[in-house]
Amino acid sequence: MSDLQPVGARLVAEDSQAFLNAMSDADSAVNAFADSAENSGSRIDAMGEIMTGALRAVGSAAVELAASGVQAILGFATDSFQGALEADQGMARLRNTITATGEAAGLTAEEASALAQEYKGLFGANDDLVLSVQEMALRMGTVSEEEMPAFIETVANLAATTGQDAVSAARMLGMAYEDPMAAMGRFKRMGIVFNDDLQAQIKALVEAGDAAGAQALMMERVNEATGGAAQTMADTASGQLAIFNETIADAGEGVMLSLLPGLTDLAHTVLPMVLPLVEDLGATFGDVAGALGSFLSILLEGDIGGAIGVLGEFETLDNIFGAFGIRIYDVGAAVEGF
């Protein structure tokens, strides 16, 4: 038995040591797990902050994009409405011009609109500009209905060649119809040269009273020098972009034009009621401003009672205080009595 006791003690000791070692290893493992979890938590927190920042950035960008979109839509609507008003005024001017000239050219407003649609491609898709060209021709009284299509095309080519705006080119060409001899000098300054033989022919026709013949020779030379220039410009990248932009603008303008009759009727109904109120309001503010000016002027002189009393000279203030049973003159007199 004595031999067995030491052996049992060693076994117990060895098992206890093994248990303690195992517990130590387990504790180390737990600590390592805790450290790993803490590190993972830090990484998760960092990832969360990154995701939060990214979402905020996306949200901010979305808000800015939406705001820009709304601003663009409002800007387009405003521009379209302004364009519709200008187009409406332009057509009204054209009709007035046709009436003022006694319809001498034989061109109606509807025919002018059709020509504007036909030739707008030579003017950057701007049909309003074509109408302005026709208006200029009608005002000058030198272009007939039959001559108008050729006149429009020549104006477009002349503007593209010389760099003038279309209306200025129309004026120059209209003057050429009136006085071919003087026009040759103007064309020469713009780079369109008439040789001596052609000048002599035009001069002879003018002296013989053949104005139509002189105009025909002159226009033939102008067309020879500028023919196709407008289409060439329209076919460039910038020309196509201008046509694209103007087409979009015309679409918006067309929508707004369809609203104008209703808005015009509404204005005719509402404005007669609103304008008197606005005028009365303006008169009221003017009366009050005048009263305050007089009040301050007299007050600065040290006359408090007089300053109050002068307010009674203004009907608007007198009526306001009178509604409360107060007579301004009596208040001023009372103040002066102190």
C-alpha cells in the first residue's frame, strides 16, 4: 500500500497540472477570440462608417441632381414661354405689315408661315427668323409673292457668306432691288465683285428703264457668289447642333403657343378687375409715403403737434384713423396744448 500512495499522488498532480494547462490554453484562446472579435468589430464599425458616408454622398448627389433637373425644367418652360410670346408678337407684326402695305406683295400671313417652315433649315431651324426676313422684304416693298422664295434663299446664302445677320442681309438685298447701281458698290465692300462688263450691262438696263432685267443680272451674280453657302453651314457639326437645339426650343414653344389663346382670354377677363386695385394700392402707398415725409419734416423742426396734425391733411390716413373714431387734427391740437 505504501508503494501505491506516491504513485496516486503523482497521478493526481499530473492530472491537475494538465487541467491547469488546459485551462490556461482555453483562457488564451478566449482572449485571442475576444481580441479577434474586437478587431472585427472595429473593422465592422469602419465599414459601417464608410457605407454611411457613401450613402450620404449618394443621397446628396441625388438631391443635387433632382434640384438641377427641376431647375432645368423650369428654365426650359420659362424660355419656351418667352419664345412663344416673341413668336406671337412676330406674327402680329407680320400681319400688321401686310395690312399696312395694302397687301401689295400678294403674300398672306399663312403663306409666309408656310415659307418659314420650308426654309427654316437654312436659318438654323429658326422659323421666326425667316418670318423676320419676309417682314423686312414686305416693309421695303420690293419683293413680290412670287419672288419671296428666291429672296429668302438668297438672304440665307448672303448672310452665311458675309457673316451678317439674316435681317441685315435682307435689308441689304431689298435695297439692291431698289437701286441696283448703288447695290453693286455695297456688294463689292462685302467681297462680292461685279466685273466691268456686268456693271455696264446692269447700268444700261437701268438707264433703259428695265429695272427687272437689271435686278435679274444682279441677283444672278449674287447667287453665283453665295449659292449653297447656307446649306454648307447647316451641314457642319455646329450647324447641326444649332438645328437640334432650335428644334427642341420650337417644340417647347409650340406647346406654350397652344396655351396663349386661353391665357389671353384670361388676361382680358382678369386684368380689368386687377388693374384698378393695383392703381388704388399705388395711390394709397403714395399718400402714406407723402404723409410720413411731411410728418418727419415738421417733427424735425420740433413741432410735435403740428407733425401729428399734418397727417390729417392726407385723406388715406384721415380715413384710417377716422374708422377708429380718432380725428388726427384733435390729437395734434391736444399735443400742442401740453
